[in-house]
Amino acid sequence: MTNRAFWLNELETAFASRSVVWLAGVRHVGKTTLARSLPGVRYFDCELVRIRRALEDAELFWRDQPAGSTVVLDEIHRLTNPSEVLKIAADHFPKLRVLATGSSTLAARRKFKDSLAGRKREVWLTPMIAADFEAFGSTDLDRRMLQGGLPPFFLAPRVDDKDYEEWMSSYWAKDLSDLFVVDKRAAFMKFAELIFAQSGGLFEAQAFAAPCEVSRTTVQSYLSILETTLLATVLRPYHGGGAAEIRTQPKVYGFDTGFVAYHRGWDSLRDEDRGQLLEHLVLGEIAARFGVSRLHYWRDKQQHEVDFVLEVARRRDVLAIECKSDARKLDPASLMALRRRHPRGRNLVVTLRDTDEYKRSFGEIEVEFVPYLKLPRLLDKLRGTEK
């Protein structure tokens, strides 16, 4: 069985503070395999009718589990009231370790009537990050970008267009329809396609209304659904109150480079394509360690833009990150503009071609150049200073 050491450690860290852990991630990202790789696990698939029936009496179900065991409830969103099942476990059976998996965050209110605040920890299993390359036996970044970070897609000799289409159909039938009521399937799926095709761009709801033939309000609702089911990440702009900074317009990223490449019609990559997809890989590395609640982008009205700005916990520092396939393509003007308004923090340029880390000064700012495969070590060290 594949040993995804980074993610196993994330689960153990989460269990150290709570008895209930919510493992979120899209379909085929590897939740089931990861959950079953925990030692001594008792596994229950909530897609099976007999398991759903057994959980209708949650108290009796939990009483039957041996104290100290690790119980996995896979695809828990298939239950009628999954949050009640987890609440009973947390409140009345604290000696059990419960891992619940689902294809959404707990913001899907149709099913999750209780957010379980204070009772659980959450782990978001993102598409493959750099730490997974060893587990899957490859460091082929072009393959990771083009075929994507869902393990079955990455490991396939080649991915057929029908694989992406079937995945989206399965998402609609098994995930979205269980969690939300969406009347216009064609409009919603068109919206999802456009999000992938325009991934990493500024989002304006009105621009999607006409091609999807829905209202601006419906577009906003669709985006919220994609965010809740982890198909899109919405980044808000970082600002300090100055009138020259963009304050409201978000950027939206599709969840996986493979789906972005497919919806853009790419079957090979140019250097400029790699630069755009590198942003998605870096976003995944950050999300895996910090989530995205403190992650932003920065832009001012003079068109200076910085790809990512991460607020460092308990300090006023911000980590500024630019993504470049080639370090020679960096124009430092945007980083310099950011630092004129927000001077505290480190400046990183994440690259694909470089193999060594180095620093360079531009005027009054110092910039660290970091190869993508060495970024995880830097982020892990940063996270360690926050604990």
C-alpha cells in the first residue's frame, strides 16, 4: 500500500487534539486509500445501504466499537444526518478515534446541520503535492501538471478526455446532488468548465451570467457550491485599507491542473503554460499546510500584482510569493510595490528551472529564489514556527 507519510502525519497530528477528524477531498483524490492505511482501522463505507442502516442508531453503532479503536466512516455525506452521528461520537465516545471522509467542507448545510465546532479537526487532502512524489515513484512535473494530481490520473500511462468527463458526471451524480439542489445541470456544468478554463484569473460574476444563461446571483451561488465541494479555491485580495489597493474582487483557481489543462485544450505544455500551472502547485503546497483562510493575492490599481500573500500567524508579517517557470522572467516591480505598502515579511519567487536556492536584492527588498521541489521544506519550517 502506498505510504503517503505527509498525510498520515497530518491525520495523527489532528487526532492528537480531537477524537473526531474530518478528512475532506474531491472524488478520487485518495481519501479511502489513505484512511485504510491507518494502523488497526475499522472501515465502514457509507455508500453501502447496510452501513447507512446500522448508523440510523448512532449510539448503538458506537457502543459496538472497541474502545481505543480507529473507526473510518467513508463518504459520510451519504448519511441522512452525518453531523449528528459525529456529534454523538465526540460527546459520548471520546475514547474512539473517528475519521470521517467526505467530498465537501462542513459548509454544506443541507446535510451538515451542525458545524461540530470544538469537536473535530479538519484535514484537507489536496491533489498530489511534492511530498507525494516519492510515494508514487515519480518527480515528473510536466506529467503532474498535464495529467493532474488525482493519483489514478497521474499514474495512468495517458489520460483520455473521457476520464475528465466521467469524473465530472460522477461528481454531479454522487457528490453535488447529495449536498445541494441545483435545478439547471447544463448551466452549472458550463460554469464549472469556465472556471477551469479561466483558472487563476480575476472573478467577475456578471461575466459568467450570459454564457451560462443564469443571473448574477445564481453565478455567485454556483461559485459557493464549487468552493464548498472543493472544486474551486477563492482567494480574496490582501489590503491594508489604502484606496490604491484592490479590496473586493477575488481570484478563483480550479482544484487541479489536469482539469485546467483539459478545459484549456492543452495536450502539451509551453513554458508560459508551466508558469500558470505552477501557481496551482504552489497553492496546493500552501493549502496542505495552512489552509486558505489566511491566503490572499495582492493587486493595486496600477496593475501591480503578487500571486500569493500569506498572513503569518500572530504577527503582522506577510509572506509574498511569486511563481515563475524561469527566474529570469521576474519583474520585481510588483513585489516592490507591495513592500512600499506592507514592508514586513519575506519575499519568495518559486521557480521550476532552478535547482538551487539563492537570494538577490532589488532596491530595498531582498528576494529568495526557491525551486518548487524545495518549497515544502521552507513552508514546513514556517509552519513549525507558528506552533
